[in-house]
Amino acid sequence: METKKIKGEDVLDIQPLAGVFNYDESTKMNGKTYRRFTYNGVCFTANTEDAFCTAFDNGELYGVTFGIVDGQFSMVGFNTFAQVRNLRKFEAECKSFERIETMVDQEATAAL
């Protein structure tokens, strides 16, 4: 599947469309509701119970991945600022461990 990821300021181009809609009775989502959003003039939906809607409403979206699913433009994934911040912290910790390992005398530790 071909995907496109937007992040940072580009996420601000996602706009909500008014209304909350019921899924068609003939679908497996019957009884649930969805919202519509647009990006670059193309509409996509998100289940109102999906964490995407909460992250969007709270201004927490950092990145969104779009793809074509069943022939339709769809949001296939997203990241919040908290997720990215935690990832960056983890990466920084890993780099600090790597620096410590290179600073330690390899021959001295091999003798242990």
C-alpha cells in the first residue's frame, strides 16, 4: 500500500467537517458513529471512539499517515506529540549508552 505521512505544521491542514454521522445499518459498524475530516481537499472519516478524534480535538496530533484502503483515501495511522517526545527521549538515552560504551576502555572491560 502506498502511503503519505504528514507531520508537524502540515497536520494543521486537517480540518473537521461539521457533524457526527451514524454508520449505515448494513455495516459491521452499525450503532457507532463517525466524523469527517478533510486534508488537501479530500475527505476521510474516523470513528468517534477512535483515539484520533480525541488527539485531534486536544491539539495533540504530530503526524498522520494516509493511504488508499478498499479504494478510498483513508487515515491509516497517527502519532501524538507525547509519542514522538517519548521516542526522542528513548533515542537520546540509547545514544548516551553508546557514548558510554565507546568511552570505556574495551581492553579493560574484556579482562573482566
